[in-house]
Amino acid sequence: ERFLFDSPPVVTIYNTGKSKAFKLVHHHISHKNEITQIVLPDHGKNCFTLATGANFVVSVWLFEKEKLMINYEIKLMHGQINKMAVHPKDHTKLTVCGHNYLRLFDIHQNEKYMKEVPGFVPRKTEKENNFVDITWVPNSSILLVVSQQNTLLIFDHFELRHEIPINFSIRDSKRESDMALRATPGEEERMKENEYDLGDIQFDDSELQGNKAGGYDVSPRESSISQVATCLSAHRKGFVIGFTGGLIGIYEFENGSAYVPTHLGNFKVADNVERVHNLAISSDDITLGLVARCSSRSLSKLRAEFVTQSVGSPRYLAEYLQYYLLNIIQIDNTKMSSPFVPIFPKGIPWGGISDLAVCKSKPLIGLVGNDKTIRLLSYNQHEFAGQLSYTTQDLPICLSIHPFGVQIAVGFASGFRVYYVLEDDLKLAWETTPKTCHSVAYSNGGHYIAAGNGIAISVYNPSTFENIFNITGHTGIIRCLRWVNNDRLLLSACGNGFIFGWKTSWWDPSTLEDKIVSHSTKNVKINAIAYDEDLGLVVASSSDQKLKVLSDHGAEIDVEMQIPDCQYTALCLSRQLEVLFVGTSLGTVRVYLWPMVYPPNGNL
């Protein structure tokens, strides 16, 4: 992490058992450098960090004392240092790999220096390869190194035993899968329909027919491919290599020999994955986790759309990082189904989340945030599963989901838009460009949309998008809108501290501007409102760090609670659970029993 732009990077090590943290402040490196790797060996007292950027620096720390022991700069003519690995048992042995660079170092901690061990790898091999990742096989003396030239080096006791070109032959894959790289009859047409770009992978007829089966010899090259290795991870029985194009290759050591890897299969993570960035295998050798770079469109479509607009600025390309999990043990039992389980299938929101909405009749949650993406997540009793992501050019501020899940309304600084919800996409249905829209809400029956229009409220028919009502009376930007009491009441709150409840009538729209709730607090902003229909109580939180419970249509303050440590930014009242959920500016959720007070009739 870095606290200021020109401050030195800091590595924080947390001791979960003792609730203690150690801060390693890298004053010795340039502020232009970034920490790209941290190695914390098991049962050791040292922490190794790799800094890249202006130069390449390996640092060895005695982290419990927050003390820098060794600072070693690696000088390269060109290219960069990619990864380093520490021997799991002998922490004085450090290997570093990069562009035309693969070296072994001895760590002399008492003398506070590290020294290169000559003759670790032949110079010819080193100069012909850009080594991208390096790892140790657990509980062994085997070191694996992979290069961008798809070459795998196998070391035993720091001696090079094998230099193997990685073959990406489809016909030698042990299993067939719809998500694997292998092309089956009709598969190429299906991929083209889905706008999936096969890239430069070349198939010959024998590969498409799958004539050969069984074992795999990684030595001879049998197919021409342009996908290159990007990362590597090992477990006790084998290893996994990640590639560009969203591919991974899974290998096992034959008969326990690390010198003879057997290929289990090649797998395509997902159609929109462009590159596997990182791999990690759990200590029990069961779960493979990977981070991949994804795009919201296919590669071919992205390339076609990367054009310059008339104003001269490049078009926005939606890319994000995605996490996936794979059960390695069940790899042979996942035939004809994808072995990957995405944690967040459509990417995780980065930056702040501006608003969240829940559909009343379907298990659907909507999110908008600072990444300019609208996300709809489906859920059930046990888990969440991403449904779709839709990227906009403008920053969304708020959203509401139609009670039947057929539409969503999204507010922007330039107005608001209504989208139809399709199976895997959103389609723009209608948009208007009034003033800033900070709040939007569908009625509970789905027959109205209320949207903030600066200091006014506009109500539309979601079927015809006709402007039915325009309500005035607020003096500040509309911040909250809520339909309550079977849509007979529209609650609104603004940035100037006013809360109004507008009486509605389906048969007489002219009665909409009859206010039956009115409350004002000067010089504060209303953050959120909730309404108890049975008790006729309004709950409001404000920027002066107060929570109020209002009765008698807002005229009486039954409860006024001062919150000393934060603001309450969101309210959700559950009559079924008899609780009030409160979201805070600290990023926490607090729960209060409800009701807090006796209503005027004396009955709880």
C-alpha cells in the first residue's frame, strides 16, 4: 500500500492470532517503484519483497522487528524482473526470474548481503527465454520455471534436469469438455455466434476429429499456437500453467516422477477471459484459484470497437479482473461441464457502490457504482450468482428494479434511463435528460416510476413513458423517494432537510400534490427514510448524525437519537422481523429492535 503519491510503499503483515500488524516501510526504494511480490516463507522470520518500476530491488526483512536486513538491486539492460521464489526449507536460497534472466542467490543474513551463484542455468537458455513465473513443488527439491516462449525448466537440487517445450495439442487432452479448448463438430459455429474469438490457435483435421487419445508427451510440438504462458503454480502431484486467451493446462507427475509430466487437459476458463494473470493452489492440493482479465465483449468485438470518437478520445473498453475456483480432485468427473466456479461471474465492483436495489418478486439484486457498471445479481437461499453486467459511459448514481423484474430505472447526473432486462443483457428502452437524478423508485405495483428532477419530482408511466405528474415543493435536490401504503403515499426527502408525503390516487392524479406528511429540519441533509405503514411512523436519518422517528404525519418527533461516531446513510425497516437495519458511514450495519416507541394509540 501507499499512503500518499510520493510516499514510500509499505508492506503490512498481519498476525491474526495475536491481532498484531508489522509495517515494513520501504524508504530505501524510489517512490516510483511498486511492490509486485511478497514472499513469506512458512515457519520463517524473514519477509522477501520485490519492487519493480524505476529499478528492480529485492529486499529481505526481519519482519517481527520491522528491520531491513538486505537491499539488493538487480540491473537489467532491458526487460523486467517478473517473479522470485524462496526455497521452502532453506530460506537462504533465492531464485529470481525475468526477461532473459534466471539466477540463483545465496542469502547471507548475518553479513547482510546476497551473492549470485554462478552456472545456475546455461547462458543460451537464459538469453532465449523471457521467464514469467517460478515455483517450488511442495515438500520436494523440485523447482519449476516457465517462460513466455512456452518452455518449462525442471530443476532438482538446483541442477537443470529437463528443458521441455510445452505442447498445446488439443487431440492429446485427456478429457473433452464444452469449456475446454478442443473444437468439436458445431462448436466453432457456436463460438462464432457468440462472437468468441479463437485468436490465432490453428487446428488441423486430425485435431478436430480427435483421432488420438490417452497419454501425453510434452516433448514434441504437434500444433502451432500463439497463446503464451503467463503464470505457474504447483502442488505435490503436479502443476498448472496459465496462458493468454484464458487457457490453463493441468499436468501431473507420472508415477511420482517430477521429470515426466503427464498432460491432463487444457481448459478455457470462460469465453470473455483474455489472460490468466495469477494461479494459486491450496495447501491441501484440492482447490485451484485463479485471477483472470476479462472483457464485457468478445476480443474480436473489442478490437473492432477500439476506435477514436469525433472528439478525439479513445472509446471506453470494459475490462475487469475476475476470480475463479476449480476443484482439482474432481477434474476427471467434470466431463462435458465447466470445472470452473466463478466467485463473482461478472466481475467485482471497484470503487464505491452508489446504490443497491432489490426486486420484490424475483431473487434479483441491482448495483451501480463508480466503475460505471450496472450489475444484476441473482441469488437463492444459499448463494449469489452474477447474472449480467452492463457498462455505461456516464456515472450511474441510483437505480430501482421493477417489481416484476422486467425493467430497471437508473439515475445519472444528466437524467435517467429505463432499461429492459433481457436474459444476459440490458436494452435501453427510454431516456430523458432533465436535471440531475439522485433518486428513482418504481411503485410497488409497477405502474409508476418516480424520479428526482433537480428539486422537482417527475412521475412516469413505465409502459408508455408518459410524464404523468410533476411535483414541486422541495427546495433542495431530491435524495430519497419511496412508495408506501399500497402506493397511496409517495415519501420524498431533499438535501435541505425537508420530508414530504404526497397523497396519491389512481383515479384522480390531481390529488397527488396533497401533502399528508411534512417535516423540516434546517441546514441538514436527509440521508435516508423509512416508513411503517401499520403504525404511521416515519424514520429519517440526517447529516447532523441524528436518527428521528416521526409521528402525526411528521409533525411530532417521538424519538431523536444522536449518533456520536458516524452518519446513518441507509435505512431498511422489516415488519416481519421487527427490526430496523441501519447502514453507516463507517461501512457497518447496525440493527435496532422495532418499534422503538409506543405509537399514539398505545398499542405496539
